[in-house]
Amino acid sequence: MAKTAMAVKPKKKKNGIGQYILSLCLLIYTAYCALPLILVVISSFTDDTELKKDGFTYFPYKWSTAGMNAILRYGKQLGTSYMVTIFVTVVGTLLGLLVMSMFAYSLSRPQFRMRHFLSVYLLIPMLFNGGQLSSYIVFTSVYHLKDSLLLLILPIMVTTMNVIILRTYIANSIPEELMDAARIDGAGEYRTFFQITLPLMKPTLAAVGFMMATGYWNDWQNAYLYIESKSKQPLQLLLIKIQKSIEQLLSNKNIPAAVIAAMGGNIPQWSATMATALVVIGPVIIAYPFFQKYFVKGLTVGSVKG
């Protein structure tokens, strides 16, 4: 009987027609979402005269690297700006996750006496804002942080919504029994947080961290207001200045012949704009697949209760 039971293999459940239809719909939707990105890539390497004449198309007749060359011409400064943006993104994201996860852990502890006060204190910036002018005066005149990389990190390092997400995850997805067992063994709050709570927060930390990194990567307003040195100029601010320089060249009727010759006989406008977008979103697209599994896990693990 034992041999017979071991010899019988369970039958594989066949996929129904509904699953095939759903997979087809998801495939079509994915292709629909990818079409704008594909158009950006193609337009970046399309001749600008064709774009002006026939508009954007997926099947251009004439290819050109003039738009990308207009961006890559700032080679040294482009590399410096990339390094500044990467530094701000990595440091800001790590510091923000550390501060917000500790804040969220404190708010999730019922025995913490100040958690109600800090919860209200956390919500105040979400509802009320002093405005850009007051922020500029405080950062430059009070804190004296003009032309400092700290102004690219601190203003968006802690957000109310991210703290609420982390707090909800701790309260709903991490068993209280684990923390009680750690306290019985003599662990303090810091040890309980760093050795028990923080490792179990990896899915939501990855999801929140990716959203924070995207925010840091795309932030240009703080750099536009506070950064003056070229050595501290992030990528987004550099690309905005490149676009403005191209627009000024196009609006100038007396363009030197040497400038036109350096750009291949034609000043690219639309292809350079698409190349700018490609330079900005390229690293984000490359990094997204590595975080996608954490998005799914972070959304589902909190909804399943034993």
C-alpha cells in the first residue's frame, strides 16, 4: 500500500480559459503602458527635422544621434551631476528610512506615552504649510544652508504618509509576541527594533525606499532654489539648463556658424528633449525590476492574518 501511494502522483491542475484571457489582457495592458517609453527611446535617436515635419512615430525614416550628442556634450558636468544625484538619492533614502522606521516603531508601541502627541505633531505638516518663501528664508537666513547638499536631502527626508505606512505595517504584520519575548530575554527597545523589527520590515522598507529614491531622483525644485555651484548641481537641474540653452539658441537669429557646425548642422530640439527624458528615467527603469517583488510582497503580507 505504501509503494502504491508513493507511486501515485498528484494531477496537475489545468489552467482554465479564464486565466488565459486574464494573462492576455495583462499582456496587452503591459504593452500599452510600454508604448510611450518605446516612443521616447525611438524619438531620442530620430532626426529632428523629421520630427518637426512628420511628428513622432515608431517607424522613422531617418535616424540621428544629434539629440543624444547634445546631451552627452556636457560629458564631464553630466558625470558630476550623476554622482551628485546618486549620492543624494542613496544617502537621503537610507537616512529617511532609518528615521521614519524608528519614528513608526515608536508610534506603534501602546506603552509609549508620547505617541498621541507625536501622531498629532506628525499630521500638522501634512495639513498646514508655511509656503515656499518662508522655507527659503528659514533655510538660507536661519540655518545658513545656501548652496549645501543638505538642502537636497533634508526637506523631503521624512514624509507623513511614509511614516503612516511603516507604522501600519509594524502594527499589523509583525507579531507582538516576538517583541514580548525579546523583552523577557532582557532586550531593550533599541535592540528589539534593530534585531527583530527592522529585519521583518524589509518588504515595506523596499517599497517605501523605492518611492523615496524616485522622489529624490526627480527632485529639481530644491536644487533650482538653493544650489549655485556646478560641483553640487544635480542631474535634473543640469538637464533643465541644457533645455533652456537649446531654446535660447533656437530663439537667437544670429547663431554663430561654429555652434551650428558643432551640432551637426542642425540644432536638435525635440530629439534632445526626448534624450533628456531618457537620461533621467533610464536608471529608474533599470532599478525597478529589482524592487518589484517587494512591492507585491509589501502589499499582500499585511492583508493576510493567521
